[in-house]
Amino acid sequence: MKHLQELFYLLGSVGFIVGLKMMGKPDSARKGNLVAAAGMAFAVLGVLFFNWSEADESFHITGNLGLILGGIAVGTVVGWLMAKKVKMTSMPEMVSLFNGMGGLCAALISIIEWRSLTGGAETVTLEAGHYIAIIAGLIIGTVSFTGSIVAWGKLSGKLGDFRFGGQQYINMVVLAGLLGAAYMNFSAAQDGNGMYFYITIAIAIVYGLLFVFPIGGADMPVVISLLNSFTGVAAACGGFLYHNNVMLMGGILVGSAGTILTVVMCKAMNRSLTNVLLGNFGGSSATGGSSNAAGGSVREVQATDVAIMMKYATKVIVVPGYGLAVAQAQHVVHELEQILEEGGVEVKYAIHPVAGRMPGHMNVLLAESNVSYDKLVEMEHINPEFNTTDVVLVVGANDVVNPAAKTDPGSPIYGMPILDVENAKQVVVLKRSMKSGYAGIENELFYNPKCGMLFGDAKDSLQKLVNEVKIL
């Protein structure tokens, strides 16, 4: 019986692992969330109610239970309300904010553990392993918190890029100072001097700010993944501190999953992580355009023309982008898909890994409107199908369909894998204007003779298409 807590931890860990596995596929992701939540419930129950005492050989309830349950209740209500009210366009900001809260919790664990360890004593005996877990959780958690808050500000438009000459060198100096302060703290604390601990916190805050400020908007999906992995590592440090196996397992899973996702995102952009952190892709300084687009002409089309194209097509592929989320047009595009399929047209959705502002943004957006999961096709699988596609409907996407990534060595997106929409018989792009995307460059696709531009709000344009197709 005394190992009952470990059984709850085991069930929690299994819930995390199985839930994470299920989240890897769109059709099981929702259930995966529930399984992972059940795993967390087992972990919390094990912590609160099954603490075994060798002294009287019985289970004890965690102290301050009322405060803990109160905190859980408040967090549950706030989180539920935020998740229910958030717009899909603001989902990346909420993910960044919640991730920042996780980093802050990890940092607070280290602070509390440090104060408990030192307790104002004149001399303190520190074990190197224990100290590394404390200071690593503090630094990584603080950087994750401040970096996530900056990412939230940039995604929500409250903060812009902040760059100055030699900033990356200054960042390296600050990082060196951060590690130096952490090292000095190990020696100073044993003599009763805790000043360096708070200096470490201050420098970690500064580094977290400088770390994310210069990164451009198009790189935010990668940064969110990276900061998520930071939070996982910081949480794992807390698991080491408290000898809590389920906390350690959860932190390792989040850290490794975030790292893998970061690598996948970098690969999808054909850029190294170093280039992402130093390159400012999609920042305010992004300039230039596609030389191949210069001198070309744009062909504007009307909803009636596009409706006729799609009505009598054999296959239509929809390419969703952030503009679809901005217009909240996912339900209308699903309605259009259903009408076309009733007429015998095959419809699929081409999903680029970095479309939107966070990993999986388009999958979540379309799932919200009940689009069938088997219609969501990833880039490497959909690209060969464009050659046999009659019409491609690009809704709010830009850089992920720009042929300059393959044809213009001077383009900032050159080498990035894109959706080969230009291989289709006809391409229709729904945009408000000719404004460039995150990369700040013109899109060669718009000047392709096979491409037509349907200008206007994506939701309004799609509704017009729905109405026109219905009457054909």
C-alpha cells in the first residue's frame, strides 16, 4: 500500500505518454488532450492525498490543502474562460502566455527551494547536483517566462522588433554574465552571501527579453516551440528537486517534444535554429522583393468566374493561411467544400508546417469547423498532387506558396520548401490587397498567368463563392 503514490505517478506518466502520442494525429488529438488531462489528474491526486509516512505507516494529506485546492479552482476557471473566449487568430498569443506561466512556475519552484535551503543561515552546504537543478530551473524558467511574454506581445501587435547594432554579441555577453553569476552564487552562498542569486534572476530576465525581441514575426512558430521546450526542461528540474517522478517525466516529455517540433519547423523553413535566432526573418527590417515579379501584371477575377472553375473541376485543393484565421472563415470554406463534393468535386486541404502563427495552427482552425481529418494533407504528400489539380484556392496564405523560394537566390525565403501550387491548372488567391506576407517580399505567384486574384475579405469572398456555386 505504501507504493500507492508511485502507482498514481505511473498512471499519470502513462497518461502523458499516450496522450502525447495521440496528439501526433489530427483525428486523435482531441482524445489525446483528454488522456493527458486524466494523467495530470492522477498525478495531482497522488501528490495531494497519498503521501506515505514511514513513521506511522499511513498516508497523509498534503498540508495547506485548502490553499492548493483554491489555487487549482481559480486556475481552472480562468483557464477555461480564456480558452472558451479566445479567437482562433489569438490562439498563438494564448499559447505563448500559458507557456510563460509554466516557465514562471518552474522559476518560482527554484526560488522557494533556494530560500528553504539557505533560510538566512550564515553558512550553507550545497551539493553540486542539487544546486545545478535549482539554478537551471531558475534560469531556464525565467528565460522561458520573459521570452514567452515578449512573444505574446509581438504576436498580439503590442510589441515590435527591438534591434540595435551588435545586439547578438551583447546577448552573448549577457549569457556569459548569467552563467558567471550562477557560478559565483554557488561559492558565495556557502558563505551566507545570497546576493548573486538575485543577480542571476535579474540577468536571466534581461536575457529572456533580449533573446526574443529581435526575432521576426515569421519565426514566431519556431520560437514558441523552442520556449515550450525550455519550460519542459525547467519543469524537469523541479522533478529532480522534489524527487517527483511524474513531474520529471512530464517535463522531459514536454522538453523533448518541443525540441523535436522546433527541429521539424526549422526543417520546414530550410533554416538552422541559429539562423532563426539571428536572422530576423519576417521582422520589421525585412525588405526587398522578387526581381522576377518586377514588370509582371496581376489578373483580377470575380467570384462568378471562380465559382464556374470550381463547379466544373474534378479536383480542388484549398491552401489555408493566417488570413483565413483573421477572417474567421473556416466555417464558410467547409461549407464550400461540402457543396463542391455534393457536385462530385474532390476537395482536399494542403497544410504547410509553418502556415499560421504556431505549429498546427491550420489543423486546429479547420478542425474547429469539423473538416474531416483525412482531408488535411501535409506538404510532402500534397505537392505531387498539384499536377493533377484543376483549381487551387489559396485563402490568406503568402510566403508558403511563393515560387521565389525555388527561383530567386536573392530572396530571404530561398530554399524554404513550399506548396507547389503553381503546378495546378488554375490558381485563385483570396487576399485583401497585394500586401506582402511575413517575409516582406512580393509573391511571384501573383504574377503567374495561371493565377487570378480575388480581392476582398476572405470570409466575404468565400460566401460569394458559396452563393454562386449553389445557383450554378
